[in-house]
Amino acid sequence: MVQMSGLQQNYQVPLAAVKKVLYSGVAANIFGRMIKVLGGPTDFLEYVTDYLPQTLLIIPVSAPYGHIAVLV
């Protein structure tokens, strides 16, 4: 999205930043705080499978060609 918006010509720079916050746990920490502030469980990240059990039905959905820029 950053590349498509014209803010960055090379997707590698923002991709590296995204990977950094995902793999370091920063994004998960912020997400957990968001859930807490919105009134959700404070232990959501520790027990995510208890709060969000797996569905019995999985249907793959493909995007049309050209709409996916980068998969992380």
C-alpha cells in the first residue's frame, strides 16, 4: 500500500519495517492493548485459541491478479 500510494518507490523499505514490528512482538503487544482498551479480555494474546476457536468450514478465496503487492 505504501508503494501504491507513492510514499515509497521501493517496497523493501516499508516491508522491512513491517517485518520488524511483527517479528519483535511490538504489533502483538499493541493489538493486545487495543483489545483491552475496547473492553476485551486482558489475556487475549495468551489464550487466543480459547477466545477464537477454529472454524469447521474453511473456504479459500483468491484475489484477482494484480491486486496483491506483497505477501509477508
